[in-house]
Amino acid sequence: MSDTAWQIFTMVLYFLLMIAIGLWAYRKTSDVDDYMLGGRQLNPAVAALSAGASDMSGWLLMGLPGALYLSGIFEFWIAIGLTIGAWLNWKFVAPRLRSYTEVSNNSITVPSFLDSRLRDSTHSLRIVSGFIILFYFTFYVSSGLVAGGTFFEGAFGVDYQMGMLIIAAITVFYTLVGGFLAVSYTDAVQGTIMLLALVLVPAVGIFYVGGFGAMLDATRSIDPELLNPMKNVTAIGLISAIAWGLGYVGQPHIIVRFMALRNPKEASSARRIGIGWMLLAGFGALFTALVGVAVYKHDTSMLANPEQVFIALGQLLFHPFIAGFMLAAILAAIMSTISSQLLVSSSALIEDVYMTFTNHKLSAKKGVMLSRIAVAGIAVLAAGLALHPNDTILGLVAFAWAGFGASFGPTIVLSLYWRKLTGFGALAGMIMGAVTVAVWGNLDGGILDLYEIVPGFIVNLVVTYIMSSLTYRPNAVVEKEFDTAVALTKDWSRHDALTAEVRQVVADNPDGYKPRSATLVADDGSEVELPK
């Protein structure tokens, strides 16, 4: 077979595997809780790998190696900031969020948790959160589809729109039929593929150029400054790079994995696996770039686009079948992010917008059906935006990480660690954080060059603290849920007894708050409470 035929064969095998996982997950999905959160039965390895894969997208295999190849290893500061942020997220947010979301009305989305945690009787916080997620993720998904179409166009000469539609069809299929389980397990497989590729390419590449020392010598001979981690680094630049880690706690498609763990204790195992994955993958991207410099940079005509360094090395160093596997790793990065964002968007649309506005009680089958329709609808909208990509779409996506981090990040942290947080304070802080990111990101010069997530995060914290302090009123349910979440984070064996106490306190103190998704309608017409 020709080289292209081998690579297409590998692509087909990869696609069939993703479809098979989707069909397997379909058989295990019976209600909305299963569809949106996998019944809270995610094991730590799958949670860690799926969080990493859904987070990194094509940036890890194309953007980061390309930036390192072009500018030098000082670009690695962003990866360091992300790794620190991910470790802190798994250490301090994951275990308590897992216990608190179950204690507080068995919340299965970030907006529904904030709604229940803060006893927001108006449900305005839940609605605003849902619309923020829908807005940002529609453009995020569109950006992923653009990347997929561009990949097919560059790798195989396939028409851009056809390539984009192929990516959309397969990703939507396994997300639509299999829900959270399909997304999580395909992400785990995709994360494994990405890691193997990022280990194999630099390992074989270092051998190809004559060893580690030869690689460094070749890099120095081209430009010694490429190996200087402080090259052109200013205080603002360094803070901005490391500040990327602040965004983790506010990314709904990442922290939803914490909510799906079997229990809070497993966050420790997931943290070790997830951070190990990030370190190996990050250094794999770094050494891929250095090998690329040693092989290509003396002749720019050999590699016109720095972001293609991973693809070019894969095709140079391996048999076409294995090179196809390297291409599949890039698709894995793109598709894992799209699927996670589609699922979170559909949950926001059904759980946080539709059910809040209508107050309908859904049967298990209807809930899953509407969620699947939402996945398809959001995908169609995103695909429509991606058919003719423009700078406006890509510019909005550039704000998304900072937008989510500054909007949700402080709110999530305070909801878990500060019992005096109020719904009004959270809403005011969330809006001001988002506005600060949008305004600051369009300014430049001096301190204004600071990454917009930093001022957005700070403004959110300050506004939330002031407004919550002014509007705080003691609430027996909030106090009991807070104490129970803290206790269960430390000792899950008391789960049944402590959650029973919470239910009793909720029954004794209705306080006018009515959760919008506390019950479902069974197929026989009877009402059933969501599992606690």
C-alpha cells in the first residue's frame, strides 16, 4: 500500500474504536444521571486521563511543539503553569467538589450545584451560568471542528468542509449515543494515544539525531538562546504564563470529572495519574520540538509551518502505519475536547436552562432523549459557524479559557471553602469577572499586557467577598451541607448516615427554595427522587 493508504487505514481503525466505545456506553445509559455524569462511577484512571485529554486538545501536539520550535524553551512556562494549576485543582477542588455536589441535591452540573449550594430561590445564578457555558462552548466546539477540517485538508488533501463534517459526525455520534461514559472512556483512550505518541516521537527522534547530547549541540549551533528558559521573559510575561493554571478550576468540562468519581478519596489516585500524564506529555512536546530544531531548522524549506513539527517527525521516523497512529493522536486531542464540551453544553441547555424555565419533570427516557437532541443541536450550530471560519470566532475562543477561569474559578473555590458565600455575591462576582476579561483582553501596553485571567480572577474574588459579606444570612441547610461535605471528604464511610441527616434538615427547613431537578417521572408515571 502507499503511505497515504496506510495512514488512512490507521484513521479508519481509530474511528471504528471510538464508535465501538460509544455503542458500549449506550447500553449502560438509562437516565439523565447516567448520561450526564455516568452514575458517579468513574474510576480514577479514566477520570485523570479523560480530564487531561479533554483539556489539552490540539495545543499539546501542535501549538506547544510549534511555539517551542519557533521561539525556544521559554515558551514552556505556560506548560509549567498549567501543571501547577492542575495539581492544585486535583488536590483541593476535586475531593470536596465530589462530596459537596452529591450532598447538595445530587447536583450533576456546575450551575445546578451553585444553585443548590447557595439556595438561590430565583435560580438566576443557574440560568446565567448555563448561558455562559452555552455561549463559550458553542464557539469552543466550532474551533475544534475548524481544527479538524484544517487537519484533514493539510494531512490528506481532503476538502476542508468534508474533513470538518467527518470529525463532527463521528464525535457527535459517540457523544450522542453514549453520553458521559462514552466521552470519558474515549477520552481515556485518546489520552493514552496522545501520551504514547508524545513519548515515541522524541525518543526515536533523539536516537535518530545521534543522542541527547547531539540534539542539544545541534540546537545550540543554530541558536544558543533557544535553550535559555529566561529568554525575553519579563515579570509580566512570566506571571501571565504561570497564571494559565488559574483557569483550571473554572473549566466546566474538566471539573465535571471530579463530580463523577466514585468517592472523594479516589481524587488522590487520579491526581497522581493525571499529573504524571501531564509531565510526560509536556516534556514529550518539549523534546519533540528540540528534535525538530535539530532535524529541520537549518533548512526552513523543509518545515514551513512550525506547528507541523510533530506530524513531520512522525512521517519521517516511522512506517506509514505508525505515522498514521501519530496523526490519529492529533485527531484524538481534537475530538476529546469537542466531545467533552458538547456534553457539558447539552447538560447546561437541558438541566440548567430548559428545566429551570419550564420546571418540567422528565421521565428517564425523555431526559436522555432531550439531552441527545441538545448534543445534536449544539453540534449543528457549531458546524454552521465552522463552515466559513473567521477571525471573530477564533478571537472569541482565545478569551474562553480566561473567561471560564475568571467567571467560575473564584466562585467554585469560595463555594467549597467559604460558608458565607451568597447567591447574590456569586452572581455579581461571576459577571464582573467575565466583563473584566472581555475588556482587559482588548487593551494593551504596560501592565495591560498581563494575561486577562489575572485581573478577572482578582475582580471576581473582591466583588464576591464584598457582596457576600453584605448579603449573608445564616441558613441551617447551607451550614449542614457545608459541614457534611467537609466531613465526607475526610471519611466517606459515614456517607449514608450523614446524607440522611442532611435530607432531614432540608425537610425541616424548606426556606422557599425549590430545586428544579429534584425529581424525575418514572416510565409508569410515578415520581421518583434522584439518588442521593
